[in-house]
Amino acid sequence: MKTSIKLVLLTVLILLGFMTAYNLELKALYFSKSHLDPYREFKALDFKGFDAIDVVSSGVANVKIIQGPFKVMVYTPHSKFIQVSQNGQRLKIFASFNTKEELVNKYYSDSRVVISCPNLKELNLNNNNLADNEPRTGMKGI
């Protein structure tokens, strides 16, 4: 057999090996059913007993509020930008960025927060956020 035929066969065998390994990994992921959980990439925060929500950075933070037991979840890749705090029965969601560039880069990204509570009495929305420790309103001043 020529060397070129050996190299082609070796390449095909390596390709089949990688395809088989990938197929087995994909099959294991499918049977684990983890892909069915819509909140698998969210980080759960421990906040309970609130009936009012202030979304201070509503222009940046995409907040979904649903009725159910107390639960607050933040999309894990954006959890360093979204700050959640509770003062009494009031929950506050605020976006804070280290630089103006971070604000511009993350402005149109989907910074998701999911809030579940049994009874919501008050919801306040503002469009303020912080970049370089200066308050910003949306894209103004950048």
C-alpha cells in the first residue's frame, strides 16, 4: 500500500473516532434530560418575603416576573453585572458596570433576571445604571 492511502485511511479512522465520541457524549446529554430545564444556566439567589420590586436598571436588566413560590434567579454569565438586594419587603435589581465600554458592550445583551413571588403589590421601573461610578441613564452621556 502506498503511503498516501495509509494517510487517508488513518485520517478517516481518526475522524470516525472523534465522531463516535461526540455522538456518545451528545446521546448521554440527551438522556440526562438537562436540556429541558429552561433555567439550567441561572444562579439561584436566596431572597424571600418581598412584595415590592424596584428594577433600577430596567433598560439593561431584562426582568421576568412570574407568580409562584419565592425565587430569584440571575443568568450566570451576567451575575457579576446584576446586583440584587433586599431591604425589608422590597427587592432591588441594579446593573453596575466597571467601565463605560462594559456598559456599551453589555447594553444590548440579554441580562436576564427571573423573579417568582406569590403576591406582588408594587413594581417600580427606572432606567438608571452605573458606569465608572457615575450614574448613567440608558446610552446618554456615552
